[in-house]
Amino acid sequence: MLSRSDNKILGGVCAGIAEKLKWGNVRMLRTLFIILIPLTCGAVCIFYAILWAIMPLNKKSRKSYEERMRDKLSN
């Protein structure tokens, strides 16, 4: 399943895609997204935002989020 990654700079979308495709070089995919911004008149930013909104967090991220919320509530 495609999901956002913990290895993130902004939203984890590029890292999640790279992990799903088993592509070790996340930096290359991030660079490609940045290069596409002016070439697509910013449409890639909208595409990225949509992916960010619909891609779930990976299971490790969800678990750590739940743990963090539990810790906040217990304090």
C-alpha cells in the first residue's frame, strides 16, 4: 500500500513513493518534483498536495502518533 514515509522533508509523499517503488534515491525524486514545478506551471504542487491529503501515514507513523497523543493526554 502506498503511504507517506517518516523520512520526510515536507509531507513524506516523495519518500513514500520512493519506498513503494523500492527506489533508494529519494533525493532524485524530490529533485524531479522541484524541476517539474516551473515546467508544469505549478500543477505538480497541486498534485503533491492531493497526494499528501489522500496518502495515509505508514503504520509506524500512526503508532508513534497514537503514542504521542496518549502521552499528551496522560500529562
